[in-house]
Amino acid sequence: MQLLVTLAFAAGLLLTSAAAAQTDTKPPKTFDAHVPVRAITQGPKSHWFAYYDKQQFDPTNRYVLAMEVDFHDRTPNPDDVITVGMVDLEDGDKWIPFGQTRAWCWQQGCMLQWLAGSKTQVIYNDRQGDQFISIIQDPFTGEKRVLPKGVYSVSPDGKKAVGTDFARIDDTRPGYGYKGGVDPGAGQLVPPSGGIYVLDLETGGSKDIVSYEQIAAIPQELQTDGRHWFNHLLINTDGSRFIFLHRAYKEAPKEGGWRTRMFTAGLDGSGVHCVNDHGMVSHFIWKNPKQILMWSSEPDTGNHFHRYDDQTDHFEVIGDGVLKQDGHCTYSPDTEWIATDTYPGKDRMQTQMLYRPSDGKLVILGRFLLPPEHRGEFRCDLHARWDRKGKYLTIDSMHEGDHRQVYLLDVSEYTGAR
């Protein structure tokens, strides 16, 4: 059963209605769920948070980070400045700006997030000249500290981060890198320098830990002679290892014209392990320090969400027959639930859902319209993020019009969080 939830606003309040359409098969334990949804940012400017694997809520669950921009339908220029700020959920969703940045993209923003291990600090990327940097800031006092490199993923103790060449990502995959920087390997298929570095967030010192040449030299199941790059770095839940995707074009650069391998490694670059080498790895998340959930292709099972045990050959299908599409997947704080979404179908609707692996329960939270002109780099994925307790999800959506805004979904009816 495919369940539809249409969202509309009336008198400034969000109302929901549901309609169900019969199909030949019925996924197990599928529920037509209506959950409270409210916009916590307002126009005329656009607001969004971007990726789903960063902590958007402060430790008190009161303040929700977001970014603000005054356009929505073009590629950023190097001089385009966006505002970083937060929403106060306990003061009428008041918007509180506290900074600006010139290092950002539509799909992953500026890596804005609450700094792990701190009660009052955030971290985000910026640019000085043609150099990408990161800023640790207290949004309540304004006190800030500048670090000499940008961050992609931060360790759970807030002491280290990993990063890569944001300008090269922009060259190879517009919408995920940053404008205004210099790619030292521009024009080279496998740059002899650069790659992945680890950054000490306390001292500002950094060290290169994984090179392009090192990973390109590892034989591939599906060989390619195209341009190579790294992206989608993510440190695990205890800070011992991190994921990175190795991508290379299999033909002339175009959207989707690449092959992908997933690797993990220690934060010193040791113990490099290839998790998947079958050409297609998409969205993923760590469940714990050893297990990774991702949408990927395996020869014996095809395209599914698979859960892999890091540094082994073991994996298993998750949500077989229920989770049928690639989505931005993330675990609830207690890891009992997976939040995931879909890309828009022919009707341009995106579905947000919850799935509980323990018993196969699927909850359709809602379906949200993405205007047809917003595709490719300018699309607005839902990118659901959990709060600290598992009571709320936030999403980015354009279902009310041209401007993307941040919405709060109360899912406590299903998770039991209070």
C-alpha cells in the first residue's frame, strides 16, 4: 500500500490529510500516520540545514541550527554570503543570526553543527581568500576561534575532524563542494598531492592521512580511468574510524557518470578497508562503531539498504521488500528506528518515513511536494535529522513554494520519546 499524506497551510497552521492508493502488494505493518508538523523558519528568505548526518539540535533540545540565503535557484558565486543562525523553539521559533560564511553549497551547506563535547559551541566552514577554514563559535556570546582548514566530519569528543579538497569536490560534483577555492590537482586525474587530512580542533594542526594515489592504486572491480575524488566523509560513533567515498568518472563528467567505492580507515589513515567495490554506494550512516547502514549494490542481493560489519566481509539486507528506494538514512538516538526518505516521483512528491528493523514496522510520516524546476544541484532533499531525544525530526522542504524552510515533525507517538 502506498500511503499519501498531503500537507497544506490554512490560517497559518499546517493541516494534514491522507489518502491511500491500493497496489498489488502490501508492505508489512505499514501505517497511515499523521504527525504534527510546523514550519520553524519563515520567509521571505530561504532557510535550510542541509545534510542529515550533522547534529542540528543543541544539548538542551531548545536551539535548532539553520542557514539563511536570499536566493534559491542558481549556483552560488564565490562572493555569495549566507547567514548562519539558530531557531529558539521556546521563544516562538525566534530566528537568531550569529555569523556569516562564504564556504557553502546547496546540498551540504557549510557543515554547520553543534560541536560535540561542548554545551554552547558550534562549528562551521568559511573562506579567507582562496583558503577554506573552519570556525568554532559560541553563538550566545559571539566568541570565536578560527582553524586553518575546513571540516567535513567531527569526532564524537569534538577534538578532531577529517576533511578533504572542497574545491575539487566542486569541480567534480557541483552542489557538494565550495566556490572560491583552489584545487591543487585541477586537470589531473589522480592528483599527486592532497586527499584526506585530519585536523586537531584544539591546536589547529593537521596531517594528510589518505592520498588519491594510494586509493587509486587499489585494484577496482569496475576499473575507470577518469578523474578521481573523495567525498562524504563520516567519523564513526566512538571516533575510532571514518568512512570516505572514492569516486571516479567512468566517462565524460556528468551527473551520475561515476563509479563509487566505500572505504573506512582509522583517523591516522591506518587500517584502510574497502567495504563495497561494486560501483554503487549512495547514502549511509554509522549505527555504532562497527556497523554501517547504506544503500548499495551487491552482486547477490542487488540494490538495497545493507548493513555492513566494518573490517569484515559480512553484510545483510535491511528492510527487504519495504525500503525499496535510496534515501537519506539515519538512526534514532536509541538506534531503534531508521528515518529515511525518497527522491520525488513522477508526481514530484517526496516521502518521509520511519522504519523499525526489529519488527519491520513502517510509518509514513508525510509526503512533500518538490517544485519541478528544482532539480539537480538546486533540489531540496528532505534530509531528516533527529533531535537529541528521538522526539522530533526536522526536514528541509519547499512544499509551500519557492523558498526552502525548516520543518519540525513530532514523532514521539511512535518512538515514545518525551
